[in-house]
Amino acid sequence: MPNQSHASATDEQHHQPSAQPNHRLPQVEQLLQQAFLAPHIADLSRPLVTQAVRETLSELRQSEAFRQHGVDPARLEALIGKRCQRLVRQRQTRLINATGTLVHTNLGRSPLNAELWDEVRELNTGYNNLELDLATGKRGGRKGLIAPLLASLTQAEDSLVVNNNAASLFLLLQEIAKGREVIVSRGEQIQIGGGFRIPDILALSGATLVEVGTTNITTAKDYLDAITDQTALVLMVHRSNFAIRGFTESPDIGEVARALPDHIVLAVDQGSGLTTEGFAPDETSVRQYLKAGADLVCYSGDKLLGGPQCGIIGGRADLIKRLEKHPMMRTFRPSRIVYSLLERLLIHKLNKSPTGEGIAQRTLSDPAAMQEKAERLMAALPGCFAQVPAQLVVGGGTLPDEFYPAPALVCLDPRPAQQLLDALRELPVPVIATVRQQQVLLNMASLLEEDMSVLVSQLNMLSKPAECSENTTEIPRTSHPLSIPREAP
Ligand SMILES: *Cc1c(COP(=O)(O)O)cnc(C)c1O
């Protein structure tokens, strides 16, 4: 190696190759040349690895153990390797969702259909007509066919797309209600996920909140009685991550719409983006809200719709035009990656092609596939699991009250549940499981087909101590924790 430092050349002459503990630490540059760091550099970039090396060396120098005994090269390698490994775990990493929550906000929400992704590849790796009207050669809008496609899917006269549904809400409050009053039910002043509260966003948008009704009951009359000459907007918000049961009443939106003066806008934050999916008959779809008289309905693109992260506002064309002209619109507009994925998704959805189905639709339309996955795993790893009935939830702030049956596998592993849960999460392709009654559960509902083979090989790996990986095929039962035979009943 041309760049090998002088020091290391002389080291080699003076020391045995079976490196001795050393009080002289190698130079950073010299370490960076070594083969064991090459994969870390590829994973993390040279500057991040350099920093990890520096930090390891500096910690070592300050340690008492090093002052007394020095460090041997193998130990030094291990320390640097460990630090790099910790960084690698912070990268965005594919993982296996065994939680049974299909649209999991912490796990990336809707997994995109792979065919959809492939279809937009060239559109994104080359130039495209994002803002060029090909008919005239002049500057065009960004929406492509998205608005007419959504008109067909939801009956929205016009639609626009922003970065997420929180942005939809903020934009519509800003444009329509800034400096004026917004009427919201007390039962709908909710917090959606981390730090996103309807009253806060309302205050930030410069609108004044007028609360009506009570937590469990709000009627059409409550809304109508609260109208003043300052009222700009009635906002109804879907209760997306909780349900209120028992003695409750929500107003008939049609009744509010009919009685509302023309100049007051009726907007609904529908949230989930339910359109034509058949599995949630009790849930109100975007189309139903518009049909009932909502002027605007906003929803997320990456929940039930199954598309990329975005927010969509659909409804009256004159209002959508106003929103699009808002000076802040530019800060909310998504990239062409989002537009292209959404456009293709909607085409597939309208053609009823499986590529247009969100993960919830795909999973719930084929329950047998979940059972089949359970059986395949049990056959591949005999004695490792027991099947138990469990449930899936759609999640991500949708259908808070709906649970669907789904099979799960209990891991028959003697380790304490938390320890096994951690071990699963620390696998090369992390597996995210849940614990129920001190047992680790792999829920089949959220496993993807492409997860199956990697899951099997990893579970095999997990059950074998690292030392056995060279040539041992026979592993003593006690150190094979995932293959404890099922208890005889
Ligand atoms: C999910 C949700 C939001 C937030 O949407 P994001 O796309 O996460 O910004 C807002 N309102 C409701 C009712 C929701 O369900």
C-alpha cells in the first residue's frame, strides 16, 4: 500500500505479527487504510468514519486500562467497529414490521407498491414536464392529471397536493380563516401524533377558535348557534386516533351544510383518505363528505390511499384556486417524486389494479395470505412458535375503533420477553415485534411477502450463537433458544 506510514513499516520489523498490546496508538490515517474499515466507509462516508476513529482513540487515551496495559490491535479494531456499527444503526434501514399495525407512523406509514416505484423511476431519474405544458411549450402547473383523477375517485371538483395533511389544514385555515373565527366541536379538538394539536395549529394560522358542544355531544344546532359575522369556517375533524363510545352524538354534516350561510366554508379533515376501500363501511369516505355538502375535505396520501407522504385537499374549485394562490403554497408543495407516485397510484386505483391498493386494502382483501405466512414460518422453523389468535389494526390515525382478526406467532424462546424483543430489533434487518402477556408476538398481518425469506434466515441466525456459524451444524438444544419444542398440551 503506497500510503502506509513509515511508523507501521518499522512496527512490522520490530514486532511479532501476532500483535502485542501497544501503548502507541496508530495514526488515524493509517487506521482508515485498513481493510476492516472499508465497508464502514461505504456505509457511512469517510468523514463520519474518521470521526468515529478519532473519538475511539481519544476515549482510549483517557482510559485507565489503556494507560496500564495498552491495547492490542484486535481490541482497537473491535472498539472502532462497534462505534461504526452504532452509527450504521442510525441510518435509514429497511425493517420487518411484525407489529400487526399496517400503517405505522414510526415505521414509514404505507409501504409503497414496488411496481409503482418502478414505474416512476425514469420520470424521476431524468428530466420531466413537472412545470411545462407540452401542448404550448409554456410554463404549466404541477398537478398533471392528479386533479381529474381525484375528481373521478372522490367527486372533488378540484384538488391540490401539499407535503402532508397537517400542511393541508394549516393552509386552509390560513387562507380561509385568518383573522376570523373557526367553529370546532369540543369533541374534535384533538392531538394527532407528536405535538400536532388542532387548537395550536389554529392559533398559529391566525384564526380564532370558537368551541361548541361537549366532548361527547355536538349537534348541528350547536354549530349554527355559534355563527357570528366574524365566522369564516366550520371545521370538522375526524377523530383519527381514538373513539368515543357510549352516549355520543355527532351532527349530520348534511344538516349543517344546508343551514350554513353561503359565505361560510364547511371543511372536513377526513384524515385517513378513505376512497373506494371496502373494508371500513362505518367510516365516512372523502366522497361521502363532499356529497353531504362539505366545501373542502383534506386527507393524507399515505394512510388508506397507500401513496407517498402528502396531504390532499379536494372540493370547490373556487376555494382550491384560492389555496393554490396563497403565498405560502410554495413552501408546502411536494416534489415531483410525490406527484409522479400519486398520479400513477390513482390511475391504478381507478383501473382497480392491485398496484393501486394501499397496504390495508391488500392485506384485508386476502386474509388467507396471513395464515399461509404463519404456516410457512412454522414449517421453516419447527418447534419455534405457537400460533395464537391476534388482531390487526390499520393504524396511523385511521379507523381507531376497528380491529380485524389476524394470526400471530408466539416465540417459544426462553429468554425474557424484553431481551428477545431487543435481539429481534438488533438483527441486520431489524424485526419489530410486540409483547403480550410476557410473550413476544410476531403478527402475520404486517409481514410483507418479501420479508419472508430474510425473516426465516435471520430467525435461524438468532437461534444460533455466533461461534457456531463456521462449521457446526449440531447445536446443543440449550443454546438454541428459538427451537424449544412446543409444550405437550
Ligand atoms: C393523520 C391525520 C392528520 C395528520 O396528517 P399528516 O399527513 O400526518 O400530516 C391530520 N388530521 C387527521 C384527522 C389525521 O387522521
